[in-house]
Amino acid sequence: MSPDPNISDRMQAKKEVRRIKNLPTVPGIVAKISRMVENPDTSVADVGRLISQDQVLSAKVLRMANSAFFGMSRKISSISQALIILGFEVVKGLVLTSSVFDMIQKSMAGLWEHSIGCAAASGVIAAHLGRDDAEEVLVAGLLHDLGKVVLALNLPEEMKLVQDKVAEEDLYFYEAENKVLDFDHAEIGQWLAEHWNLPESLAEPMRFHHKPEKAVLKPEWTAIVHIADILVRAKGFGNGGDDMVPDISMAAWDILGLRKVDFLPILEKLEPKLSSLNDLTALN
Ligand SMILES: [Fe+2]
Ligand SMILES: [Fe+2]
């Protein structure tokens, strides 16, 4: 008797999970910063000095800190200043992003632009809602699709199959992933967040940005990133893997108490930001 094809498909998928679980290691500098802050004697200046030792990395972080993302009225000229003005978590997020920038660039054409566009939109939505954590939400937007990077780099053949399926069947990228792999980049994002010990505020938007109704620990951040992802697609900025612009989930509207009339001011603030993000499109 030949084996049930569904069973062999599932076994194959399980094997893939094991392969992809061989996730990239957390960038050394990020691990070092995390260890440093566990020590109560660590000062802002100590963390600033550590990051500044890597000049290329510091330059990338400062370019992001001074970009249209944050819209600072004065120039941030040192990492220590960025730590004081933007806060530790935001700078750590920017260090993480800068360290994996090459990986994002190599993984998929347009994904970096999609990521910075989603970050800008997340910041704009959070600011529109009057939140005082807009800078941190922005970092969650920046990293939301990191699972796609891991997929592209760890499972390039499957990535190609997913891309073919998107083109042939007009599917959302995550739908095609689920058909080919039985899991998607949002799940990979969750594995990566666990593996890297990322805070829940970054992990949950990675895991549930396509299903914000499932978020329990950071529903507002997840809903903001969900909407930001859709807005940046609607604006045609970058490439998230398919050309589709999904509907905003009802849950996201409810969680944030947003109404349709909120969108005009949000888009008005977002548009100039997107056009001035060009200086970040090649962060070399
Ligand atoms: Fe996604
Ligand atoms: Fe996305």
C-alpha cells in the first residue's frame, strides 16, 4: 500500500521545521548589549561606547536615528545622545536592524524598503493615536517580516516555490508559504524572536501581524504593525512578497479605536516620510 500523501507531506513539513530551526545566531553586538544591561552598574555611556566601537554599525544606527522615521528637530550626533533621546530599547532595535541589514537586503528585492516603510507607517499611526511609545512601535514595524529573511536564506528552494505559487495562484505571500511549507514567515518570526530572546513587544507583532486578533500581550502594537503593513503596500512602497493589499482586520480597528476618518491625516503624514526615506534605501 502506498503511503497517504498527506502523511508524507506532513512529515516533509516537519523535516523542514527542523531545518529552519537552525536559525541564525543573534548578532554578537546585540547579545553583548543585552548582557551589559543586566549589570546594574552599566551606564548609558558604557553602552554608547560599546556600540561606537563598531564605526560602520554606529553610522548606520545614526542614519536611522536622524532619518524621517523619528523626525527629530535637531541632529543626533552620537550613539550616547541617541540612547538618551530615543531610549535604550529603540537604539537596541536599531542596532539589531543594522546588524541584519545585509541579510534583509540579500533575501528579497524590495523587502528592506517594505520594512522601513512599515516602520515609518507604524510610527505615524502610533503618533496619531497620541501614544508615547511611537518610537518603539516603529522598531516593531521595522522587524515584522524578519521571518521572510530567514526563509530566503535558510530554505532558498522553498522560497522559490513560494514565490512561484504567489505568481501562479495570486495568493498572499503567507498563504503560499502555508501551502508549500505548512508554516509561514510569521511563525518563523516567532521562533527567531524566542531564539534571540527578543521582548514580547517585538515578538508578538512578528507572530501576529497578519492575524492581529490573536495577539494577547501586545495587541495594540500588533494592530498598528498590521495596519502599517497594509498602508505601505497600498502606497506601493517596497515589496512584501506579493502585490496584494489586504483588508484591515476588524479586530485591528477595534483594538485601536480607529475610524475611517483617521486615515486621511495618517496618510498625509506618511507620504512625505516615505519620500524622504530614500536615504535609507541603501544603508551602506
Ligand atoms: Fe508579513
Ligand atoms: Fe510585511
